[in-house]
Amino acid sequence: MPCRAVLSGGFYFIGSGVDADKKQGLIERTLAVYQPRTKRTLSHEDAREIAANIVGLFQVLREWAAKDQTVSATADSKVRERSKPKTLPQAAGEKKDDERRNAGQ
């Protein structure tokens, strides 16, 4: 199950829709991954904040990707519209030729 976070006061809080065991497991895993990368001892609150920031980062990336797809789709439709061949008005003689061909069918 994906981790969920709630934005409150500019901070993401993990816990919305996540049971306590999964939340604790996420915090423990975050500590296991990030503790070796720092000299300072990380607290459970540090791990919660790290996890929340990562969730927030991926939420922003997902939003940007969705916007890019929307912009791309809009741009693609405009390009297709511009690249459609334009029909030129027929000259009077061409119209008569077309009418003769159609009448013979």
C-alpha cells in the first residue's frame, strides 16, 4: 500500500489512512536507510520528516508529470491542426471539370 501524507502548515504528516504498524515500519526502514549516511543520530521524528519529504517530492513530481502530459497533448493537437493541408478554392474551369466527371458517374 502506498504511503499517504497530509500537508498541514507547510509540512507533510504521514498517517492519513496508514495504520500504526505500517507507519512504524516506514519509520524504521527510513532510519535504516538514512542513518548510515549521517554522523548525527536520527530520531524517529527525523525519520518521519524524511519520509514525509520524500512523499511530498514524489507528489510534486507526479503533479508536474500530469501537467506536462496535458501541455503536450494540447501542443500536439495544435501542431496537428496547423499541419492539416489547406484546400485552395477551385478555379472556375476546375469546378466545371469536376461537375462533368461527377455527372458521368
